[in-house]
Amino acid sequence: MALDDVRRGALMTHLFDALERGEDIGHYGRLTFAMIAHNYLDRDELVDWLSKDRSFDEQQAKALVQQVEERDYNPPSRQRILEWQAKQDFPICPAPEDPDACNPYRDLDIPESVIENIEEYREQQFDAEEAEEAAAR
């Protein structure tokens, strides 16, 4: 997918612009960026973007990208982004008062494989809850 695809939403445009300026987008800003962008950018391009953060070098960027890829993180929800934002100085979400802002699932065309992964996870959660309820009876 092209860079334009991932820059479509205000959240990712905000993060890309901050990285272009060399800003420190914070731990959770980098994590949010990586969790979303790894679905659109190749590994080297993602490392290059993360390395633009003045407080984050290439080795750290490679380690974060490897973690995100190994764990196959899905993009975080709007609620998770806002929780993370409260833990750092850099505003990950440029318009937190707007209930439609910073929702990657609304802003971007999420790859089908991510949607399938989320559905599979929810099915596993449901099955685990049912088994727990049955065991409690």
C-alpha cells in the first residue's frame, strides 16, 4: 500500500507531520504509529519514519518494529489511544474532544487480514467466557 493510504486520516497525518519535524512523539505515539503503519509500510520505511523522532534512534526503531511484527499487533482503538495519550506529553490525538477523531478503523481502509485477526480474537474471547461460565456451573 502507498504512503498516501496510511496518511489519509487526521491521526496518522498528525503523527507523520510531527515525525517529519523531528518531534518526540512519545512512547505511546511511536507505538500507535507503528501498530497502524506496519500494515501499510514496509519494514525499512517504517524504521526510517520512526527514526525521525529525535529521541528515538534507528536501533530502537528496529526493535519496536520487530516487536510489532512478531506480535502482529492490530491498530489500537480510539479509546486505547486516548488512554495512552493521558500517559505522555505529546498529544497523539490532535482532536480528542471530537468523538469521530483518532479512530483508525474509521479513518483508514484496514487490511482484510487485520479484520479477520480481530474477529478470530473475539471468537476466542467468547469461547473462553462460555467455557468459564460452564465450569462455574
